[in-house]
Amino acid sequence: MPDLSIEVDHLHEVLAKVRQAGIPIEYGPASEPWGVRRFYIRDPFGRLVNILSHG
């Protein structure tokens, strides 16, 4: 269960920046059945962060 969720307008752009920065992705990217596309990363303190966009 994520500690924090951040909704963004352009998930693919954020995902590209995360990958470019070399930040490990914990889950996803995934398109969920309820209309959310998301991926998880960890912040520097180890908390799980859900980055998502509604489609």
C-alpha cells in the first residue's frame, strides 16, 4: 500500500524522467481496470509513492 499518491497529467512524461534519472520502479507502469495508469517508486526515506493518471 503506497504511503503517498501523486496525480499527474502526463504519466508517460513523468515515467520517462524517472527512468532517465535512474530511479528504480517498484511496480508498473500498469493500467488498472478502474481507469488508472500508474507506477510506484520509493522516496529517499523508503516510502512508497504512487504516481498516477486517470485515463
